[in-house]
Amino acid sequence: MKIYIIGSTGQLGSDILRIFEKKHKVVHGGKELFDVRNTDAFESFIGNKFDAVINCSAFLDVPLAENSVREAILMNMSAPMKIAHVCRKKNIRFIHFSTDYVFDGEKRTPYIETDKCNPLNIYGMSKYIGEEGILEVNPNASVLRVSGLYGRVVSRAKGYNFISLFLRKAKEDDVIEVVSDEILTPTYTLNAAKQTLLVFENG
């Protein structure tokens, strides 16, 4: 199958590319081919040439989102919705990634996908309304929530992931300060990519 990966140079996208290109014909790019926010350019580019589109692009800087609401909404809701709509029109499979930030963290047991969403910040809200919008315009889309990503490539938005940050601070004999009121499930990007391949190949 021929697959287009948006955001293939990022922390997750690089491993999605690494796994998928072993079994499928992959075209990858991001702003080097077109600006993901320009959905007219996307529709023209995508044509009927692809069997699937995997979107690894997003506005990921949680603190910055509070002061960049428009850009966060554009990247996490508006653009993915329009891409999902194009994929539905052209009968192209669409896979999109979301986050555990759609939840408020009040639940004392592990979250499941059917739990009620209650995002507490702009980033979480933008991802949540993105999920809802994507599935409204394209009910056949797959939305996969990931949490605490780390891998070979660090987040470009932050310049690090929490594993690389801890390693750097340990090497520098720096004090490592962490929050004590947050629980998450660290996710290795290569594992996330392998599971995404399973979702893709098994519907």
C-alpha cells in the first residue's frame, strides 16, 4: 500500500516512518512539501495517489498553547479535520494521534478510551475537539491516544523528552526536579509505531 506520513521528522513520526517503510511504500514530508495548514494544497497533492494518510503533526507545546490559542486550534483541530474530510471524500484511510491530556487526571484507575473527556488546558481542549471533529467528518478514521512519548528523536517543540532531559541532567550532575502529582504511561515511540502498524493492517 502507498502511505503518506505527515510530520515524519518528529519524535513519533520518525519511528512511524521507520516501521511502515519496511512493509509499505511510504511518501513522507511535512512543510517541505506543503504547509499542513493549507488544506487546498493537501487535497491537490494527495489526489488519488494514496491508500492511507498518517498525521503525526500537531501543536505540542502545552504551556505555549495557553498564549497561542489560535495556532493550537488550527494545528490540532482545524487542519486535521479538513485532512480527515479530504481522506473520506477520496476513500483514503486516515490515522491521527491524540493525547491523554483530553482527561482531567481525577480518575484513580487507568483510563480507557470510553472514559469521559474533561481537558484542563488549551492543548488538551484543542486535541479533544480535534478528535471529535475528525470522527464527525470521517467516522472511519482511527484516532490513537498516546502518552509520555520518548524515543530516538526528541520533541522538536520542546527540544527534549523527559528521558533525554533526565539523562542530560544526570550527566551534568544537575538536580533533577519532578512533579509528584502526575501519573502517566511513558510510551516508547517505536512501540507506538509498531502498534499503529497493527491497527492499520487489522482495521
